[in-house]
Amino acid sequence: MNYFEFYQLEPKILLDLNVLRQKFYAKSRELHPDQNNKLDLSENEIQYDSAFNNIAYKTLGSFETRLKYILELESIIIESQQKNQLSEDFLMEMLELHEEIIEAKHLNQIEELSKLEDSIRIVEEKNLQEILPFMTDYDSGKKLENTLLNLQQYYYKLKYFNRLKSAIKGDSVEL
């Protein structure tokens, strides 16, 4: 059983998080130790289902992990070395932003870091607008290969955006 089936939800990238939260809390109440006598499950089964509930909620509650999970459900391989999947222009833009972040941090230029954060947000928003039609296609049941490949590429881009934002916050990251 996958996480969407567990919550009786259709697999959607643009998932209604309020509905997910309601399903999570309903499952949590159902699996609570005080409810054990109402369920025909062993203590181990309840602990397993409770852990499954928490992992499912955490996975589906985050856009990035939900997208990755959906791609995996669709048998799209998520490679750790995704650099060859993205355009050279995109990779160069990410490298330049990363170098600018390193320089601004080294020189303690707080205002410049803020501008770089805005630049990342703009690039991220532009990419989101470009992928949105593919997300809505997927959510409406149009799971064409082209749709899935574009979603895979967006997932890889999302990883870059998140690494750059982490670098601005002070985390040591490599592109």
C-alpha cells in the first residue's frame, strides 16, 4: 500500500494539505492506544501503522518529498548524479549564483545575500510557472512520458534551489 492509498487520496502533486492533515489526524486518532480495543489489530500492527502514518504524512506534506515519491511510484529513477539531466545554461546559472553566495558570505555582505535570495526566488518562480501545466496534467490523470520527464527535471532543479537557499542560511553545501 502506498501513502496515497493509506489516506485514500488520489496521487496529486498539488495536494490539498488541509485534506492531508485531516486524514493524518483521523488516522492518528484511530491508531491511538486508547482506541486499541476498537481495532482488531495487535500492538505491533498498531505501532507499525502509526509509524507508517507519520512517515506518510511527512513525505506527502513536503512538496519536494511528495514530488520525489510520486516520481518513484511512476518508476522514474531519481539519480544522485542528476547534473547530466539538466541544461548547461541552468547549471551555469546555478554555479554562478553559488559562487556569488560564497563571495557575499566571505565578505559578510548581508544585503548582497538578501538580493541573491531574491534572485533565487525569481528563478524558482519562473521554473515553477513553466512546470505548472505538467503538474496539472499529471494531477488530472495525463501521465504522459513527456509529463513525467519534465517533472523529473523540475525535481532536480528544486534540489538546486534548496541547496542554494541552504547555502545562504549558512549551511555548508556543494552543488
